[in-house]
Amino acid sequence: MTDLPTETPPLCVVGTVAFDDVETPSGARSGILGGSATYFSVAASHFARVGLVGVVGTDFPDTYRRVLEGHDVDLAGLEVDPNGSTFHWSGKYEGDMDQAETLATDLNVLETFAPTLPEAFRASPYVFLANTDPKIQLSVLDQLTSPRLVVMDTMNLWIDIAREPLLEVLKRVDGLMINDAEAKSLSGEDNLIAAGRSLLDFGPSFVIVKKGEHGSFLFSRNRLYALPSYPLDQVVDPTGAGDSFAGGVMGHLAGENAQRVDDVCRAMLYGTSVASYTVSDFSLDVLADLERASIEERTSELRRFVSP
Amino acid sequence: MTDLPTETPPLCVVGTVAFDDVETPSGARSGILGGSATYFSVAASHFARVGLVGVVGTDFPDTYRRVLEGHDVDLAGLEVDPNGSTFHWSGKYEGDMDQAETLATDLNVLETFAPTLPEAFRASPYVFLANTDPKIQLSVLDQLTSPRLVVMDTMNLWIDIAREPLLEVLKRVDGLMINDAEAKSLSGEDNLIAAGRSLLDFGPSFVIVKKGEHGSFLFSRNRLYALPSYPLDQVVDPTGAGDSFAGGVMGHLAGENAQRVDDVCRAMLYGTSVASYTVSDFSLDVLADLERASIEERTSELRRFVSP
């Protein structure tokens, strides 16, 4: 994007950076690099330069910082809180791994997090508000100077305890990404198609419902679009799939400077490809070493997979 | 198909004709026309003439017979057993209706059913073996004289209690249609992609895994294909969806006299369209009154729905 100040990343994400303990049928890992902003940034970095806004504690190691920097992720917005530890999540997947059982959530530095966007980030045209307190999402919206496409995620916790501010955010974003259970809960509709459609009434011009292994739906006033997941013989760890998908979608849009609904549908192919790499190993083990050419190849394969 | 004797239906189905009692969140009906061969035949009749092989009791009313005859379904293979009542199934769906809870299954005339195909049916080139005892399926295979494409369905009961004869049938058919839980159970694989792929080792050249509201997958040695369900705001009664899908697929193939895997993928669009009508009301209430033009229109809409 030639009209941006060089220091402004075309894509900005506000979300979590975390230490994860994860147990799946394939094994267990602890203290691995996780968090919504982490997965999002690395996934998106294959398509566009990303500015990350988040917070860690003084315990966040340089090796993890270098993983992000190695993908040219701008960490000017990654606050280091001297008074606490990095956010920590612990979870377990069983059987077909369609849902994580959360074993522990230690918010730590997240409890007092009030993001201040670096001056250069405020002009980012593409912005993703990962799942956080809607009040934090509102404060980020207030700091943006020239958004072209703002997309948000959320979760059941906020639907249950912070519905009002959440509805405020929804009025001010272009897109919502949400999983199927959350879409039903937020809309009050049992049928997923009815749920997705009715969420458009809350304000966004498109809604993407993420269905895990069953793929994703896009709802807009003029178009419905369905995309299956990339077929994988083995899923090792589903953690970060949704955020990687979002990173692939938003990264591709930012890289192309595209924001129409048809562009979003095409970008979902890239999000789906990238997410399929994420779940094929723990943490960022595969995602971080990925070449753009592999993503393109898998995306072509995905197109064939869904073409009658 | 000009090379067939005029009395031979291009498509033959062997399965059940039933009285259903169904309860869903939309209401309850009892004694309605159901059964795998019924749904299959009416769905397929929009594309090709169908010969139905099954059994009913003397309690089977003429009104129901006329529903089938009204779709030009050849009932020469519908035996009337003078010693019993028509097969009766009673089931209930709740919540997102992804699974039926069976309340009662009265086999009645099915208990002693040993199908004899009318002479004219034996030459049918397209054959669907709906879910029945694998021994019955084997006896039907023995009666076929010139099959071009034979596809079977099955269920968990036979996977559990009649695995050996089931594996015999699998060696002798071209295609298997099966739902996701059954695919996992039959293959012993937790991952659905691994399950679908490994079922090819049992013999069929393609496997279609039906995933209800999540659509269907086709697995073959050279091709994987995924198709979402047609998006419906409201599902009234899912009964018969899988058999209608099979009817749409096989009917379209028989109508076009096509049997390559690529043809099967395209036929899945028609099966999906037709099944979406079935679930939008009880029994055959919508399916039976359908015009071919409506199916074509919905199929085009489905193509747009899945095109990036």
C-alpha cells in the first residue's frame, strides 16, 4: 500500500500473547507460544506486514519474541508489563477434538491491559480485534484514524457478561468472525443459517461463522458462501486454528488492499489453508516455517477440493 | 437409455417402505409415509424412472401407493406380505436435530423379507442397495444381470453384528454412501478424512460420507470432493435426508447414464438440492410436489453458494 507511511503496518491486530499448556491425543506440551494475536500475526505475515498490539510479562522470553520478529511482525505495540506474568492458558482436547476443555486460565498481565496503539499503528487500514473484553475493543476503535476494514472476534464469556458493550462494538465493525456455538448464542437462533443471517442486523456487513473441521460460512446481505476445511488425515492440535484462519483472511485482504465481500470469500481460501498447517502440529511449529509457495499450492488444492 | 428393454427401469432401489411416527421441534406426525426406498424413489424420480423393490403389509394404503405411482415409480417389485404389518419406525429429534432418537422399530414384514427382483428389474444398470441386512444386499447382487453402477448404504447395526457379510457386499459394489459416525465405526479411524480414505480399501471405487447439516465428502483414489449442505433457515424434519440425497445422486447419474467419479461429484449437487426440500417439511410433503425446474434453480444457487 503505497499511500501509507512506511512505519505504518497495513494490518494491525489487538489480542493475546500467551503461554499455553496443551494436551491432545497426539501428546502434551507446556509453556508453548500461543495466544490469539500470536497465531493471527504469524499466519497473516505470509501476506502482509503486521503490527501486533498486546501485553506480556517480564517472563516472556526473547526466543518467543524472535519467532514473531522473524516474521517481520512489528512489536512496537507489544507492551511488557513489569508487574506480572504473561497470560497463561491450559487446555485439553479429546476424541475428535472439536472442543477444547479449558483446564486453567491465568489472566495475569491481561487483567489490567488497556492497549495504547503506537502512533504508527493508528493509521493501519486493516484491523483485527481478536477475542478480548469488548471495552478493550471499543477503546481500540477510538484510536483508529483511517480504518478501511475492521473485523472482530468474540467469545461466549462476553456474550454472557458484557452483551451491551459487545453490541456497541458490533455496530462499529465491518465484519464479525465467530464460532458456530457463539453465533447461536449471540443471535438466540438454534439454526445456524438463521443465526448467521440475523447477526447481520447487529451491524457488520459480513459475518463469518467458523465451524472447526466443518469449515466456515460467510453471511452478507447479498451473498452466502460456504467453504469446507482443508481435508487433513491427522489433526495434532487445534489450538489457534480460528486465529490462524482470521490471520490468513485478513493478511490476504491487507496484502491485496481488498475489502469487498467477494474479496473476503476468496481470502477465506487462504485462511483455511493457513489454518490447516497450524493444526497439523503443536504451537507454531509448522506455521512459522511455512513458505508462501506451499500456501499457494495448498490453496489451489483446496479450490479443486470444492469444485464440482 | 435406448439399449434397455422398455420395461426395465434404468434405476432400481432395494430398501424399506415404512410408516413413520416422527416428533421434531416443529411438531409431530404419526403413520406418515416413510422408508429408505420411498424417499429414494421419489427423489430419484425427478431424474429417471425408478423400480422399487421392498415389502409392505396388507395395511399399506392405496393413497400411499398412489404417491409412488404418481412419480412413475415402478412397483412391480413391491411385495405385499399377507401375513404381517408394514414396517414401522418411530423417532424423535431435538435441538439442532443432528441425530434421531429411535423410540420404536417394529420390523413386522421386514423380518422375513427376501427380495426377488422382477425379471425386468434384473437388467437395471443403476442400482441402489439402501440400508438393509447385508445378506439381503448380497442376494440382490446375485440377481443383477448387467449392473453399471451399484451403490450401497448401511448402518451401525450391521457394522456391529454382520461385519463379515457387509465386507462381502463392499467388495462387490462401486460406491458406498455412509454417514460420518458409521464411517468412523466401520474403518476404526477417529479422523473422518482418514476414515473415508481407508474405506476405499474395502473395495468400492468411491465413498460418499454424509455429514447431515455439514454436507458430504466424496473419497476416491484420485479425487476428494467436499460439498456443504444447501443453507436452510429452518429444518422441519430431517427424516429421509440421506435417502433423498442418495436418490438425487443416483437418479441424476441414471438419467444421464453417467458413472465416472467426476459425474458422481456433479450429481452430489442434485442430491443435496433434493434433500434440502425433503427436510423442509414432514414426510414427502414438499418432495412429492416438486418441479424439476425448482431443483435446477436450487442446484444453481448451491453452485454459487460454494463458488469463491
